[in-house]
Amino acid sequence: MPDTVVIGAGLSGLVAAIRLARAGQAVTLLTKGLGGLQLSQGTIDVLGYAPQRVEAPLEAAASLPASHPYSVLGSAAVTAGIAYAQELLGGHLVGTVDRNVLLPTAVGSLRPTCLVPTSMAAGVVTGGIRYALVGFRQLKDFYPKLCAGNLERQTAPSGEAISARGLVIDLPAVEGMADSSALGYARAIDGSAYRAKLAATLKPLLEDGEVVGLPAILGYRDAAAHRHLEELLDHAVFEVPLPPPGVPGMRLNEALTTLAKQAGVRIVAGAKVVGFETSGGKILSVGQATAGRVRQYAADTFVYAPGGFESGALSMDSYGTVTETIFGLPLHGLGPDLVTADDPANQALFRVGVGVDARMRVVDPAGTAPYSNLYAAGGVLAGAIRWSEKSGEGIALASAVAAADSILKGA
């Protein structure tokens, strides 16, 4: 019997499973799919807007409402979560929890984030930066001239102008292919011969001092692809995230999944958790629907990290009734007017979720734990609108580490 069952294979589920397994626990991770990291941009957002753009995430988090996950967790837990991500991923992520940076998006807006993959670091907006943004005729997800034009309408944090120009090259990912996906290009760039062809096509078009921005295609499995292309071009190079699914998110998912397996986590994928057994105020086991039967997984403790509405862990019916779909847990943030027409990006519904105490143990609105051995982490937590705040990864990491540490301490 495993010590802990983790439900969910997103950022919070994988990180909690890795931390528990590395501490010596037997961990089984149950997931119905690949997890939400495939849809991420590969960066770690801690707090980008509150509601104005944030420069210092920890300082801004201190003024959030008491119901927000960061207020429950505290700044020490947020710092610990970010530090653990950097520990796990080595030199893959650069940055500090104390300060946000700005990155160009595919449409030329400026997006605040905290930790940046090394393949995006050269693109951080600074005063006087000059971008050469490069697109491919065969890739329809990135329009470099649109991106460049919008960037030039803005200024760097210092107030200095941003210089940008767009270039389009004719270089298919596969010879003769008229259209290709970002993943198709990333697989092509894994090959050193294709990188050499790309550099030979692009280098004559570049000007001295330009930082080269390519769509997020700089290799899928070859971690050296980015640095090799910089050497070939003799220019700093960075990736611009594209609409999901994104290659940087896929890389992050693969890296964490590999670490989980190396730590001894047993991953059971492809089937939904559909029920559970309890006794004495504890969960004894959860059931996973497999071919022809429901298989039970018993454990001492459970970490619930399934995501929120987007994954189906939370659901609202046609009568406006919101439910948690596996355990029937009491939800926080319920009330009248969950959905209004006033502000589409700031609906009370999006703050509804599972409540936790400081140990990440699930509690009802009165502070009572329905099950003493059930912990929650990530997108299922109440109190945050993660996509508009740009806080999703920070919440996921902080709550995953806090939940794992509480279990290891026997809290």
C-alpha cells in the first residue's frame, strides 16, 4: 500500500509527488490525462497583476484578501515553492521570487512573470533592447510584423523605447511541407543539420546588436539546441511563447514527469478517479475507473491536485449549483451572483474552490476538516483567479510543497 496517493498530474501534483517520494514515501500518482502543463508557457508566474501590473510579487501578495491562497500559505511557503522548482530543474529556470520581469508575447504585449526558461531569458525587456522577430511562412501561429509593431508602441520599464522589426523566412520544418505546427518545428530543430540550415538562412538578415526572437520552437528534446543556435548566429536568441499547447510547457511536463519516475513515483494514467471509501473521518482508498472495473488505491494520506473548472474537478450545472466532482467537498466562495455581466474577467465563480488550512488540509468554510488525511494543492484551491492574476504556477508550487511537508511531518 502506498503511503500517499496524489490525484492529478499538473504542476502541483507532480511536484508534491516528487517531494514525497524523494523523502522516502511510496507514492502513487493517479491521472486521467497529461495534466495542464502542456498548456502552459513554460514560465513560472507568481503574481503578475493585483489588479495593476506587479513588480514585486511577494510584496503585492501581502496585501491580497485573507481568502486568497497566498494569504493562507504565507510568503515563506511561496518562497519555498519557487526555490524547490529551481532546485528540481537546475539551471533551466532563471529569476527571483522578489522581482518580475517582462517578456514579449506573440501579439507584442508585455507579460510579467517571475521565473523564465533559459531559452527565453535573452528576451526580457530592458531599456534600449533591439528585437529581430522571426517567423516562418509555414507556421501560422506567429506573425512577427504584428508582434514587432505592437512592441514598438510600448516602452521598457525604464521608460526607454523598444525597437523591433519583423522578418519572415521560407524554411519548412520538413522538406515540401506547406504547413507545420510548433512541435513539428521543435522536433526539426532538435537536429543539428536543421539548425545549421536555419542559421544559414537567417544570419544574413540580422543586424549588429539585435536580439533574435523566434517562436517557441527551440528544440523539444535537445536541451543544447538553444545555445547551439546562438553560437551559429552569433546573436542572443530567445523564444516567444505561442498559443497552447506550447512546446516550453511540454518540455517542463516531460522534465518533471521524468523526475517523478526517477524518484520512484508510480504513475497510473488514462483513467478517472470515480469514487472513494471512508471510515472514522479518514479516506481509506480512492477508485480509478479502468477497463471493466473500478480499481481501489488505498493509502495513509491523499493529495488532491486535479485542477479546477478547466479539468472538470469543479462543475456548475444549469441551475448555478457548483460542486466538487470526486469527493463532494464543501466549497468556499459560494454566494449569489457568481456570474455577472459587469466584468467578464473578474467573476466570483472563478474564486470558488476547495478551502484549506495552513497545512493544506481540506477544510469546510467553518474550518473543520471533513477528512483528516486529505490535502489539496494547485488549481482546485479557492480564492484566486489564476489566469487574470498570473499566479497559477506560484500557487501550485507553494501549495504542493506545503502539502508534502505537512504529510512528512505527520501534521
